[in-house]
Amino acid sequence: MEQPDSLHFSNEREKGVHTPNPHSTPSSPNGANANLPPIDGGINAWLFLAACFVMEALVWGFAFTYGIFQEYYSRMEEFRDSGNIAIVGTCAMGIMYLDLPLVFAAYRQWPKYQRIGCAAGVLLMCLALGLSSLSQNVTHLILTQGIFYAIGGSIAYSPCILLMEEWFDRRKGLAFGVMWAGTGLGGVILPICMQQLLDKYGFRTALRAFAIALFLFTAPLVYFVKPRGPVTHSRPSPAPPNLRFLFTSTFALFQVCNIVEALGFFLPSLYLPTYAEMLGASSSLQALTVILFNVASVGGCVLMGAIVDKFHVTTCILISTVGSTIGVFLIWGFSLSLAPLYVFSVVYGLFAGSYTSTWPGIMRDVVQKSPSAESSVVFACLAAGRGVGNVVSGPLSEALVKGLPWEGSVSYGYGSGYGTLIVFTGVSGLVGGGSYLAKRLRWL
């Protein structure tokens, strides 16, 4: 294993890891520019990171609370007969991953529109939620709460990713981990709020209330989601990104594992409330499964972001894989009461929830071996791969639980009717850690 010091991002500029910054003013001969705020620290960098954290908490946190809505919709007369309720949630999350390469490409070509785009994305999300409150069938929900919300979310969220490299270099992994922890925090607060609103006022009022809150909290953040230096309007159009890294064995192995892991990752957050209902939990105790998952994800993302700056990425992926796989097979698989189910929520959030915090390490590894690649483009492709897994997992999960297979024919949670879902989640998580084995076999 490589020594930690050799993996620090402080060496990335020498190895071609850092994406050229199209926004900054030219540096002085010694590489410093006194007119720019400091990198890796300072009030401006921390305000940028705080804005990204809150943006992440609201944009992605709402998408990750869909399990609460799914359980509610499944009890409503106009929605319950549809077999496509889960697709709303997978569209909301999946499309936000899938369209990142297109959104990144547009922002890369026209960087001066990043802040305008961020504001426009916020407005589109709010409009989508307002329209979703008027839905009369599941198709309407898929189009509004699923597709339109996701498009607005990715447009608003993408500048946070693209500008992160300008503000953080040596602490890039930690910065990404802190930002992604926002999803967990949003997933703690929003399920409580949504459950209360749904129970007291129904989904129409709940969606409208969140649309208003989303605007009030995110609109001011657009000011802080800004480049570290002024945008140079006279710069030539950037050359198309070099995509040769897509055909390297290093990226291909990481991407295959990334997609497979995503196929199962999102299923617990969608089905844990329903599983808890089967065990006799009240609506508030059902929501607690998602809350615990997201609380643990906050700590998992920050810890993984810190260690990925110090150790090889496959070691970090191994930690995530072992913890999440043990949690699925030995805790969820044997859960016949709420207590072990809550333990599983914590374990799965801590380990599986931190998987995307290994991406800065994957980006570093890919670009070290393909110096012509840009790390932001590598990120976009990883996000698209995760989106593929997320979108496919929606209809796949419906098929896995249709007719409640294995119900009564095997023991413990495996015989609950959700046994196939449990096994699939565990196997996909295990295969998702295959890059560690590839590293040991010297394929990476």
C-alpha cells in the first residue's frame, strides 16, 4: 500500500489531478495571487462550504426522504393501485445523478452563468414541488416530484461540485465529505417535518410548504456559491474534455463497482419505513428508521472524507463494504422487531452512506493514471453511473417484492416477504467493494 503522504492532494497539481481553473485571474510568477482569498481555509472558503452543505441538505435531503412519501402514497386511493410509486423516488435521485455530465458540460462551457443557473435551478425545484401538489395520479408525481425536481436540483447543485476544487485542494476529500454529510442532516430533519405535515395536512399542503421553505433557505445561498476568483470573460472557449480515461481499466473497474453498489444502496431508505410498518410500528417509529440512517450518514461521510485524504481509496471502499454487508446480512436479515432494525439503520448509514465520500479518492487515482483527464469530468461520470443504478433499482425493487416471495418459507427477516430485497442489497454492496480485490490482484 502506498504511504499516506504520497496520496495527499497537495501533490495533485504535479500529477495533473487538479482541474485547470477557468475562473481565476492569472497568478504571479511564484504561483501566489494576493488578490484571491486563501485556499483550504479562510472565511470565504468556509462560507462557500457552509452554503454547499445547506444546499446539499435541502436538495438531496428531500429526495432521500421519499420513503416517507412512498408509504403515504401507498395508502391513498388515487395512488395505491399503481405499481410505479417507487419510480418517483428513483427518478428524483437517479436523474440528479444521470444528468450531471450534461449540466457540468454546460457550466464548463459558460462558467459565468453558474450563479444564474444555481438560482434558476432553485426556482425550478420550487415550481416542480408546487405542481406536484396538484397531482391526480402517479404519472403526475413521476413528472413533477421525480423528473422536474431532479433537473432543477442538478442545475442548482452542480456549481457546488465544480467550484469545490477552487476553494479546497489538500482538504478536498474532507470538504466533499462535509458537503455530502448535508444529505444526512437533511435526512434527519426533513423526515420528521414531512411526516408531521403529511399526517396533519396531507401531501398537497406538505409539498407546498416545503416549496416555500426551500426557496427561503436556498435563495440566499446562491450569493456564497461563487468562484474563488473573477470569471475571465475574454478567455477562449475550453477544449472538449478528454474522455480517454473512460476506456482505461482503472476507471472501468471503479465504475462497474460503483453502478452495482448503487443498484442496492437506495433500497433500504425506500423500504425501511414499509418494513417497520409490517412489524407494527406507528408512523413516527417508521420515520425513525430513515432518520437513524441519515444521522449515521452524517458521521460516516465526514469520517470517510477525512481518511480518503490519507489512505488509498480501495482501503476506504473496503471499510464501507465490510460494514454495510455485515449490516445487511446479519442485522436486517435477522430483524423481527424494531430494535435490531434501528441498529441496522445506524450501521448501514455509517458504512454504506459514506460510499460516495470515496469518490475524491477515485478521482485522484484515475487522474494520476490518466493525467489528461479532468477530475470534475471523472466525478460527473461516476455520478452518472450511480444514477444508472438508482433508476434501475426502482422497477427492480418492485419486481423483487412483488407477491412477497419467500414469505413464510424461510426464517427471520428473510421470510418476511422482503427476503429477496435484503439478499439483493447485501450482494450488490459486496460486489460494489470489488475494487479492493482488483487492487490486490494488481488490476488497478
